[in-house]
Amino acid sequence: MTDRVHLSHPDVGPLEESYLVAALRSGWVAPVGPDLDAFENEVAARVGTRGAVAVSSGTAALHLALLGVGVQPGDAVVVPTLTFVATANAVRYTGARPVFVDCDARTGNIDVPLLSELLHRLRARGERVGAVVPVDMFGSCADYPALLPVCGDAGVPVVEDAAEALGATDHGRAAGSFGQVGALSFNGNKIITTSSGGMLVSDDLPLLARARHLASQAREPVAHYEHRETGYNYRLSNLLAAVGRAQLARLDGMIGRRRLLRDRYAKLFASVPGVELVGAEDVESNCWLTVIRVRSERSGWRAADLAAHLAAQNIETRPVWKPMHRQPAYADFESLLTGAADDLFAEGLTLPSGSGLTEQQIATVFGAIEGFLAVRTGAVSG
Ligand SMILES: *Cc1c(COP(=O)(O)O)cnc(C)c1O
């Protein structure tokens, strides 16, 4: 590890090492084996779904989830404009087209009244809507009590992009379990990691069986190589599943560390004018990333000023996702916007939030922010 403080560095240690070595010695090195089966069962138990299918990435999980709910080429699929590009890319893999909808200004999650309006518009035009893909932004569940009836009334299946949200809940129900199918990510920067990996979680066992089939080149269960449709090579290695099992065993501890960090940020910024934590009131978030929003007309400084100050001290921060309707690859697609995502992109900043940060690294980050505030906030009031 370098001296650089990262946003969300993989948090792995002796437990992951012992699981990985045991899997290697077991001889199950292929994308099949007991750790894969156990990892699927353990994640399904954690999320509270009847089953799960491990795959090579969260993006692959989203792709198979969209196919699983019957998304067809040419369909409209509603995606929040504030998300990581993988959500929109997965829609394109199916031949469908994403239609973007803005976010709630306070939480960054999909704006449900606006979604409702968009579904009415699409329906009025006679368009087939293949799915709605809410994203549990930064580890905070979308507003499902509002969203699920809207999608249910419209007869549109929900594919939950819970890539950032494993371990989060809403009214006690786990992220990943709200849609007909959910997609999780175990990429290196996510709440738990298998270095790269993902999973579909669902109560819909036929959907999961079909996803498993498509993830294995759609190979028919016969001795010769028989294929009736185009499949994909999306399976996860048994070795990586072993790492995932170790990570999952530590999930609650890792969420606890991220939550503690977020609480400390909340305290630090509580008395700073013009700064608020995005989604701070969600006590069931997994606190994947702490995001602040800086209203410069009140603070006297911009998010980018703090980012530059921290970068100079080798501390990584990032803007929130650049909205999809601003991306060259997606600017030509339809969208229904309020400006909320644009504002969050302009004013938001994600802060170092990893569960693996040492006390010394945390002290470095907080010292750097306090140093910045002492100068900038003083300048405003003085
Ligand atoms: C990380 C992420 C994905 C993709 O997961 P990968 O495992 O990197 O393919 C999808 N959606 C969101 C919102 C993400 O943050």
C-alpha cells in the first residue's frame, strides 16, 4: 500500500488469505466448486432471497437480470441519470434503450414522482417499457415504499441495482430484495470485494436458473457441446468466491467502520455553513461512500476547492457520478430531468470512506479538512 489515502480501498487481510489458500489447495480452481455454492447460499441468506447466482461482475449480473425479466431489443428501460455507467451499459447490451430520469435532490436516489410521470408519458406514446432499474445510491436504498406501487400499477418489472448497497436495509428489508431480481457488485471498491465479481439475487428461481444457464455459454446439459441460444461466459471463479465468503463474514464489522467514519464526518461538518451530508438521515444505509454537498453561496468555497486541497496532501476524493445525460455515450437518449443530478454533480464530493482506513489515515484526512476549514470558513465569517 502507498501513502495515498484512497476513497474506498479493498479491505482484505488474513481471513481472506486463509479462505483463498484453502480453496486453492482444495483443487476447486475453476468457476465451479463448494465455495461458489456456499457463497451463493450465504449471500441469499443475508439478502433474504430464495436464491442467488454468482457471476464475474455486477455489470454481468445486471445484464442477466434484465434478460431475466424479459427486456427485449427496442424496449425502453428507465434508469436514473445519476448512476455509474454500468447501469446504462447493461441496458444497451440487451438492445434496449435507456430512458433517464432525475434524482431526488436530498438523497440522490431516483425521483419517484418523476418516474411515475415518465411511465405515464411512455405508456401514452404506446412504448413498451421493459424494466425500471432503481439504483441504491452510495449504499442507501431507493424509496421502495413509493416506487414499488408505481411500477406495479404500470405493470413494469423492477431490476434493483444494489451494486453499492449490500448490507443496507429499508424498514428492515435488505437491499437487493426489492425488485423481481437484484444485482450486487463485488468490485474492488465496493462494500465487500472478490477483486471482481457480482451476483444476482431473487425469489424467482426459474429466472435464476436461466441466468445460470446464460452465464455458462448457454450450454445444454448433454455430453456433447449443444447450444440453443447465444450465451455468455460470466461465471465467477471458485477461488474468488472463497474470498467473498471471508468478506461476507466481516460485512457487519466493515459497515460499522464506515458508519463510524460517516458519523465523524457529520460531526465535523455540522457547524460548517452550506455543507450537508447527502442521505444523512438514512440510518439503514451501509455507508458505502460519504458524500457531502457544498452550497458555495453559503460556504464561501466550492467542493472542488476542498478536493484540490486534499489532493495536494495525497488524499483521494471524487465528484459524484457524472449524470448519464451528460455523457457523450448517452447524451442522445431521452431523459426527464429537474436539474437535481446536475446540481449534485456540481456541488457533491465523495470523501474517503473505506473500512480499511487506519486511525492514522483517518487522522490525516480529518486534519487536512480541518486545516482547510480553518482558513476558508474563517475567511467567510471574518
Ligand atoms: C459498481 C457498480 C456497478 C457495476 O459493478 P461491477 O462489478 O463493477 O461491474 C453497477 N452499478 C452501480 C451503481 C455500481 O456502483
